[in-house]
Amino acid sequence: MPALVLLGAQWGDEGKGKATDLLGGSVDYVVRYQGGNNAGHTVVVGDQKYALHLLPSGILSPGCTPVIGNGVVVDPSVLLSELSGLNERGVDTSKLLISGNAHIITPYNVTVDKVTERFLGKRKIGTTGRGIGPTYADKINRVGIRVQDLYDESILTQKVEAALDIKNQVLTKLYNRRAIAVDQVVSELLTYADKLAPYVADTVLVLNKALEDDKVVLFEGGQGTLLDIDHGTYPFVTSSNPTAGGACTGSGVGPTKISRVIGILKAYTTRVGAGPFPTELFDEDGAALRRIGGERGVTTGRDRRCGWFDAVIARYATRVNGLTDFFLTKLDVLTGWEQIPVCVAYEIDGKRVEELPYSQTDFHHAKPVYENLPGWSEDISQAKTFADLPKNAQAYVKALEEMSGAPISAIGVGPGRDETIEINSFL
Ligand code: GDP
Ligand code: IMO
Ligand code: MG
């Protein structure tokens, strides 16, 4: 078993943290390949709850080496406080490896994120305000700061100068803000150098050698397919590639090494921030999903928008990621509804459409076509096998599988590690 990818099949917060942690005990490496501390991955182990932002969820499994790949953007202060928070709780973080090629979220990237959103006004994306977009923009514009730059003060200074040159013009002349001083940024960044040094590594080499030695590598996506910069609901997306291809570019591991791609799929749909969401509910059902599902952002504390399951999106995720399996989460949240509507297609300008339209305008006009599936009232949180589920819950899962285009290999019936029904083994 070489490498597996685990990623969000919707708009994020599908339960990637829980699924990764579940596999963490059986794999050798868990690798984040994109995004940054915009992510909020929850892991519940016994009575302990962890919220991870930058660290791969494998950090909670003692035998596993957590890796922050080159495709991730790293805010060093967030990373260090996440590490010390875990250390205080007795978690050993000494195995962590960070790619020297990963880009650093600088304080000015955070400023630019917030200022840009403010100036977009009604048209804002609703970002997490963590500097993600501006840091990736600097990377693409070739004025980014990388982790390795912390170890050459002269280069670091030149790079910060280059990055601030235009930004200070924009900040002062367009946004009416104060200019950011190069030496202040450089001296702050240098304070992180020694603290991060023990973790910095050539992660491309480490991961490829591990695969040569038959070790198992799990890639943990941040965000989700519909937030992908290329394949998501642009411009209401994040600035990286959570989709399966991102695991290769964000780690330096080739696609021939990946044998399985697991889509984490919530039994209903949620979204944080702005952008189209065809099955969004504004009624009591939406409020109930939010309340029962605890749908509040792990990173920003914002209420998540909630709606019914959307099979058009699930099919799309299967296609753009080449999914081999789904891990269906939060089935327990749907207990108690007499009927559960599932969106099977869209109606766009009077026409029935089975697949996600490529045109943004069409997607904004998409109205869900629902099929009602019978619900169940029995508590399913103790179910250990598929046969333990009530007949209607089994039928709901089978219907979703049929519509979504890949087998559902595991089902979450609660937030804990053991609150999972495993149908097909992932390893
Ligand atoms: P991630 O960003 O994809 O890792 O997901 P989040 O952690 O942001 O949000 C998922 C939430 O659902 C967390 O609070 C998890 O503890 C919780 N969760 C995950 N799987 C299940 C499940 O099967 N049932 C229930 N009730 N909660 C779950
Ligand atoms: P996890 O990994 C849900 C959303 C933001 C915003 C858009 C762009 O926990 O699933 P950004 O700060 O990335 O530039 O914001 O993306 N977003 C997420 N939504 N879960 C996440 O991560 C998200 N990370 C970013 O709300 O709409
Ligand atoms: Mg999350």
C-alpha cells in the first residue's frame, strides 16, 4: 500500500481531522499538502478534543511522522503556539517535519488579507483573515518568503524588501494605511528561525525514500473540492488546490505512487463564507442541522451555513479527484427527520441539469431538485456495523453511494475515533 489521499469532497469541514486521526495509527506519515491555518480540523480522542490548524492530524498518533509539505503556507507564530499547546497537553511533537520550501505567511500578508476584504465590501469572499490568499499570491508572483529564507538574513532582507516595495505603495496610497517597515518584519521573522530549525527538512526526499521502503503515507487535505482555486466555486474559494492533484505538487510525490483517494463527505452540506450553495436552508431545518451538528467554524467561530445533501457536488468530487472511496460523516446528525430531502439534480433556467455546470452564472441560478428519502428515529451512535443501522439509514447510505459514484467505505456516527462503521478497509 503506497500513498493515500484523504480530502474534503464538499466545502470543507466534512470531518477530515477525525478520518485522518482514525487512520493515523496505521500509517507511517501524515502530510498536509496545501492550505494553512485557515483549516480547523477537530480530533476527539476519548474525552480530549483537539483543534488542529497547521499540524497534520497524524500528530496525535505516536508512531506517525507528521509532515508539513512544500505546498502549505505556514504562519510561524501560529505553528509554534499550536506546538506548545499540544506539548502542554502531553503530546510529543518532536517528529514533525517542515518543508524548507513551504512559504511563510508574513504579518503583511495577514494585513493585506484583511484590508482587501474590507475594501471588497459586499463582494467580499468571507476569508478566514489568516493571510492565505496574499501569501499564495506572493508565491505565484515570485516575491514569497520561504521557510529556508529564515536561515540567510541577507537573502531574507532582500526578499522582504522586494515583497514590500509594491505592497507599501498600495497600502499607503490606495488603502490609506501606514507603510510596513522592512527591518521590523525581518527581525520578527528571525525570531522564529532557531525555534523552527529542528523540524526543517528536505521533505520531498524523506517522503520518496519512505515510499521506496514500503512505508505508508497519508495525505491530509485542508478545505474541500468546491473551495479549490481551479475546480471550486471561483472566486468564492481558497487560494490553493485541495483536490487530489494538489497532493502531488504540494509534496513532491508523483501521482503513480497514489493508490487510493478518499473523499470525506458529510451526510448533509455546510459552507462557511460567501458564495453559491444550492441546497442552503434558511428555515428551521437549517437551524436544526446547525444546532444538532454543532456547525460552528473551528477557526473563526462563524456559524456554518447548512443545507441538505447535494449529490451533484458529490459526483463532481468523484470525478475531479478520481475518488476511489467515500467516508460518509455525521450520519447520526440526521436522526429524527421523518423525510430527508436529497438534491439529485439542478434546475437551471427551467432545464434539468445532472452535472455541475462549468459556468459560474449557471451555478448561481441552480435550484435543487429534491428526492425525499424516508428517515429514521433510532439512535445510531452506538452502531458498529452496517447491519446495526436501521433499514432507512442503510437505504439512505446506499442511495447516496449510488448517486455519488464511489463506494462508501466508512460511516461516521459520532465525533469519536470509535464512533465509526468500517465497511471496506482503507489499508
Ligand atoms: P474538518 O475541517 O474536515 O476536519 O472538519 P471540522 O473538524 O471542521 O468539523 C467537523 C466536526 O464534526 C467536528 O466537530 C468533528 O468532531 C465532528 N464530527 C466528525 N465526524 C463526525 C460524525 O460522524 N458524527 C458527528 N456527530 N460529528 C462528527
Ligand atoms: P477545513 O480544512 C471551511 C473558506 C473561507 C472562505 C474561503 C476563503 O477546516 O475544512 P481563505 O481564508 O482560505 O482565503 O478563505 O474558504 N475556508 C474554509 N471553509 N473549512 C475550511 O477548512 C476552510 N478554509 C477556508 O471561509 O469562504
Ligand atoms: Mg474544519
